[in-house]
Amino acid sequence: MDTILENLLVGRDLYTKMFGSLCGKYELNLSEILTLLFLANNPEYDTAKEIANKLKLAKSHVSVTVRNLEEREYIKGSFSGSNHRTVHLSLCDKALPVIEEARARLNEFRTVVMSGFESEERLQFSDYLKRVTNNINIYITG
């Protein structure tokens, strides 16, 4: 199997494993937890459209996730000023323990992935990943 593809698949499996018990504990799916984490870490991107664009997810999938989170009172939507077409999302207090645990899992994920790398190697690896991501984005957008 192609090394890049294999790394992507194994990384996805590790991510799923690390967040699995958190999903069970809060009865949330991985998309819902990642959406909460995204909103917590990126407050400047607070609309479903921005979440879909940044996370490269289908808008319909994000809409379902947002609706579920609103119904369960993890997030709330509001309008900004006189613009009643764009719903801005914000986290509710109920989401805070989920986010705290999700951040811990994310740190654990980083620790596992970067184990055995020296500081300089971590910087190089990060640079390589940014370049790969940029190449993919350029290809996708044409």
C-alpha cells in the first residue's frame, strides 16, 4: 500500500480509537465532538458554512451535526445585528467538560504521533505536512 495513504488511514484509526470512549461517555459521535473542539479552538469561524469549509466536510453533514448539538444544548445559534441569514454559533457551558477532555485526547494524539522525534524534526515534519496540505488544497480547488 502507498505509504502516504497508509499513514492517513492509520492516523484516522488512531484518532477514532482515542476519541471513542469520549463519544460513548457523552453519547456524541466523533463529528459532534470535533465540531465542539473546532468551535472552542477557532472562535473566529462560528458558522456552519465556515466549519464545513475549514474541516472539509459536506455542508449537509455539518448542518445535521449543528442541529443535533443545538437540540442537546451543547451550542446555541444567534444572529449578528440586522443580518438574520447567517447563524453564529457559540458554545454552551454544557460543552466545556467535553472540550476539556477532547483537548486532552488531542494532546495525547500529538504525543503518540510525534513520539521519538526531536524538536527540530517536529518542526520539519510540521512544515512538510503544511506543504502536503497546501498541495492537496491547490489540486482540489483547481
